[in-house]
Amino acid sequence: MDRMDHDKQVAILRELLRQLDSKENVDAGVMYKNPTSVYCNPEIASQEWEVLFKNHPQLIGLSADLPEIGSFITTDDFGVPVLATRDGDGRFRAFLNACRHRGARVAAEPRGSSRRFICPFHNWTYGGDGKLLGIPQPEHFGAVDLACRGLLELPAEEKYGLLFVHPQLDGQLDVDEVLGELAPEIAQWQFGEDMVYQGESLMEKRLNWKLANDTFGETYHFAKLHKNTLGQVFYGDVLHYEPFDRNHRFVIATRGIDRMRELPEEKWNMLRGTSPLYFIFPNIQLAFGETSISLIKIYPHPNGPGRSITRVGHYATRQALDVAHALGEDHERLNPDDLYNSGYSETPYDAPQAFSLAAQFEIFDSTIEQEDYLMGEYQQRAAENGTLDHVVFGRNEPALHHYHRNFREALGMPPLEIYKGD
Ligand code: FES
Ligand SMILES: [Fe+2]
């Protein structure tokens, strides 16, 4: 997967190498105070639920989540039960997951493949296109015009390998508008057809959903909190950061970046020396590895601001799986060296990166859950206590500035106050 504009890749790698050599970090040139009330105030929580979730486009997955005609996924994460399908024409569709008889859910599984959805209550049956195909005992029930009682359809758009839904029947959905200036770059990755779903982890934790987002917003903590885990693979305290409207690109250097020093620039490959992370406002992180993508979706908890739900979906490239297959290996144990030796990639790995795909996913999940979110749970407790009035964001934490600026703007809140070091 080497599909980002090569000049841009080189520029990003150069900047990260420059920071490593000069021991500098990204510098926003300003610090901010962030009131802790944003993490626990119930009024803010109900406002953000309305504005950013119930009435905002939602990324529910990647094209790889609906790999074939008949594939479906369901979600309840933003308050509206959704059944998303790939219909008989291969089109991505989304429906309210509620039977038009008396409202039971027609699909209960989180994902699967089925051309028909039979409501478990009285067996009204729907197609993948939402059409009501039949009802049992119409002679008892009464005459029903099937054409009038299909599943209610939600606005849905599949673009650049992303699946977006709007939770309102009459909602406005335009993926290019959601992505803004980031759209051309996401388009370049072309990861739609290339990825294969590998599994999902669910984390239900006692931290506000924005604290969960915040943990993805700086590399200041890498060599400290993650010194025995991700800190082995990534360099801390360097970051290439670029905002695109309300979204951003956040590129972290891996130890593999050192290999670039030995290679001519035309052979540089960003995925061999960095891990790019795209943030899509308000709650999505898309982390890229050389052979994988992890999609992190973060949601407020319906029971209040002190909890959140994170889903981490993992996807592998089809080519990497093919390499594993050709080597007669279980793809879960595919070692990055195999990729190098098979010609998939031109750059060998340094030893610390030589984890199998499954191990990479596991380390990724457990680091988030046991390290980042543990800090988030402490932060949440401090915020709820009410005595700690505010926290501070440093010059090396620009992603936090950007995210909270946009969050506050979306809710009509005043901008963050500048922190002068006192
Ligand atoms: S509620 Fe679905 S068939 Fe009755
Ligand atoms: Fe972290």
C-alpha cells in the first residue's frame, strides 16, 4: 500500500528526520487551558449527543465491512438502530433496524451475510434492499401493501472506501463535505477494495469520549506511558501534524524511519518509517500500518458523560494475506520479514517491528485499553471531582488544540483560553 503522493511522503519523512536529528518536536507556538467541565457536564453531554451524533453524519465502517452482495452490519452506537447492507446491485444501503410491523429489530447480529432479514417477532421478511417481501398469514392480519412498508431508509454514501450514514431520515449527507480538504488524500489511498476485515475489539470504559479521543492527540507520552509497549516501536516527541478543516493527519515516526537514511528518496515509503493516523471529526481515528488499517470509533455512553464506548476494527491488505497464503502460512502469523522477502516491500524491518499482524493488533488494543484509557479513567475521576478546574495543552499537543477548538465551535462555546505558563 503505497498510494499517497510520493512527494508528500518524502516531505513528511524529511520533517520527522529533521525533528529527530535536532531533537525538536512539532510546535504550535501556544498553550491552552481546557476546562475539565467539558468531560463531565451533563448539559454539554446532551448537547454534543444532539449536534455531533444524532444529527451528524456517522462513519460506520469501511467498504471491507460489506465485502459482497448480501453482507450486512448493524450498529446502535449513536442512538439510532441501523442495518447497513450491500444490496443485490452491490450498492451500500442503510435502514432503520426496526420492523415496519411493530418495531422489533430485523437483524440482531453485528455482521453477517444474508439476502433476507426475517423479523424474529412475527416473521415479516425484508430483502437487502429494504423491501418488504412478505408477511405470514395475511388472511388473518389483513391486507398490507408490501410496497408501502419497506424498512425506512437512511441517507448512506460509500466513498473512498468509507461507509457513512446519516442518522436522520431527511439528513444531509455529503462525504466530500465531511472530509473537506482531506478528501483528495483519503481518495489517494484507495483502500476500499484492498482491505479484508480481521476482527473488532470493544472497550467500554469510565472515561468521557473526548478523553478517549485526546489519547490519540500527542506523542509526548509515547516514551513514558508506553515505554514497554508502543514506545518500543515508535519514536516519541516527534510528530508531523497537519489539520484539514475539522479533521487532521497525524504522522508518528517508527523506528523503521532510520532505514530511510540508507535509501535514496525515491525508495522512501512512509508506511515503512511512520504510522499515519487520520482523524475525522468528531470521533474517528484511522490508523495505517504497512499491511493493515485500524478503524477506531469512539462514542459517548448513553448513561452519561463519565463513560464511553470504543470500537477498534482491524483490517489487513489483501496483498499481505496473499503473501501469507503463498507462503502456506497462517496469515495471523505473517511476519513483516516475509513481506520483505516476498518482494511486497522493499525495505527490511528493524527487529522491534517484527511482529505478526495478529500480534500488532493485540498490542495496539491492549496499549489503548490498559495504558491510554487507564490514564483517561484517572483524568475522568479528577474532572468529576470538580476541584481540578482545568487542564493544560502544551505547544507539542497541536492535535488537542485543533480538536477542542472545533468541538467548542460546533457547540457554540467560547474559544479556549490561552495558557501563559502560570
Ligand atoms: S414486529 Fe416484526 S414481524 Fe412483528
Ligand atoms: Fe497512547
